[in-house]
Amino acid sequence: MAVDPELLELLVCPKSKGELTTTPLPPSVCERLVARYREHFAGEQPEVSEGLWCRESGLVYPIVSDMPIMLIDEALPAAEVLPEAASGGDAAADS
């Protein structure tokens, strides 16, 4: 099950109000996020494979077990987790 496409159309970056693009996250980042959110999922292993990238703010909001975590304090700097963001490429925008 994935995040509802209708929900994704409504969401914007809470910091910049910019458009969000679904993008895959590197496995090392996914593992780190699973460890971070494990305590919030009693008896269940959280799943992380994607995030919502805002090019305007330079932040990536993780999607944990099909729930976008839309808190600025929980967002990841895109330049640290997306190689294409650091290089200025458009690879994630095409996902």
C-alpha cells in the first residue's frame, strides 16, 4: 500500500509551501529512519523507502509506513540524502 495519490496532490512543503516530488531514498538513509521511528510503531517494523522532496526548501520529508512525516524538524536536508539534489540534477523529479 502506498500513500494515497489524492493526498499527495494536496500536500505542500510546510516550510516553503513549494511542490513536493516523491523520490526514493538511499538504503543507508532508510535504515537510519527505520531505527529513528521504530519506537513509534508498537509491535510493527516501520517501512521507509521514499520521501517527499521540496526543491524550493531543499528538504526531504520521509514517508514512514505510507505516512508522510510533514514536520520541518523531522525533514532531512536534500543535499545530504539525495545525490541528485547535491549535484543540482533532475533525476528525482522524474520519479
